[in-house]
Amino acid sequence: MLPHEVPGLDDLGDALRGGLMRTPYVEMVREGAVVEAHEFCAERVVAGRVSEGFADPERVMRLLGEGATLLLPQLDQWHASVGELTARLAHDVGRRVEAFCFATMAGRRGLDVHRDDADVLVVQVAGRKEWTVYGAPADGHWRPGPVPEPGEPVLRTVIGAGDVLYVPRGAPHTATGDEGLSVHIALTIREAGAARIRQTLAALLTEDPGGRAARPLTEDQLLDSVRDAIEAARKALDEVTPEELLARARGPLPDVPGAAPRADWPTA
């Protein structure tokens, strides 16, 4: 049974027909390439000014019928109940979670075999979709994106409305519509990479301790500022634990009303 926070076909259709959906919250993909916005969007005059990028439902449906895939990125940012679901999931797993919605006709697929830099929970909303998943990387030497030669699949399955499929981080995969209009929501669970950890550490070491003039004028004042910076960096390194640094790199996590704070998340 679908979580009550997951929108149905009527909800998504109403959002599209409501007239306020616009790029970058709506995209289309065709044969693995992003469709130019002018093919499925129209201009509007709002308060006397011309604004571009509003999704045109008729153009969207025509492209869907021709084999394109409709993508609603960051569904969690504008659909309130999906936002609640991703926030609660993020709190439970201690990772940043985002939601993307895909709609595809039978026999069509939006993306060729590719890797995502996230663990993915696929929630099938309507129709059926065939998934092919290949083996996840054995180490950390890989990049997200297309995988032309993924090897032998480890899973082939068809999921229907209400089913949930887990795709591990980095595992190449592809999905093809199997019956009618196939709609699924991908809940992406992000993990910190080495670059993000280094960025977080750099930010920690460059926090301004205060107390010194922002623009030292003399050589002695400059050297004092250098000593202060080195001392502050050493102090920060001495005080932070690997677990705290990882928690900082994974965050920030959203607040969940009524939920107890996570013990592994820094309070300041």
C-alpha cells in the first residue's frame, strides 16, 4: 500500500493542469537527452510582464505519447505531503533525501543505463514498470552518469502500483514502462563523498574565531593573524570527531515536528 503522502495520478494531473508548473520543476527527457523547454513550455503574461517556462499540458501529453518521459524534479520542494515524507525519511536514516517523479508510456524509457550518486527507493504510483539493475561498484572509484557496458544484470523485475524497489548507490540501472502510463517517485538518499567531506573540513577550519582586525596593517599584525588562524584550525581539528565531521558533511537535515533530535547530529 502506498504511503498516504505519495500523490496519485489525479494529484499530479491537477498540478500540471493548474498552470503554475514551470521549469526547472518540470522537465522532459527523450532518448536519453533533455528536451528543450520551448518544446513543452509556453509564455505567460503575469502582472504585465512576459514570463517563460510554464509547462503546457497539451504539449506535455503530445510528447509523452511520442515516447518522451516527464520528469518532476525536487517534488519534495513544492508538494507538501511529499516534503513531509522525505523529511521524516531523512531524519530516520540520517541522510539528505529528495524526491523525483517520472512518467513514461509503455515500451518507453527516459534514461539509458546509468548510475546515481544516491541510494534510491522507487515507489510505483501508477501503471507498471520493468527494471533492470546491474551490480553495484566494489569500491569508491566510480562516477555517476551513463554506463555503456554495465555487465550482466543482477535483477530484472516488473513492479506495479504500491510496490517499492531499492536500487543501491552506484548500481547501474534502467527502467521501461510496461503497462499504460507508468508513474514512479524516486526517493534519493544522498551520501557524502570524499569531495564533500573535504569541503566540510575546509569550512570548519576557516571559521572566523573573531578578536582580530579584519585588515591587519603591519607585518606584526599580519603574523599575529596567521598565528590565530593556525591556532583556531588546530583547535577545531582537536575538537571535531570523525563522526561529527561526517554528520556535518551529510547535512543539513530538515526538522521533523515531534521527532527527537538524532544523537549523531551536531547541535551547534
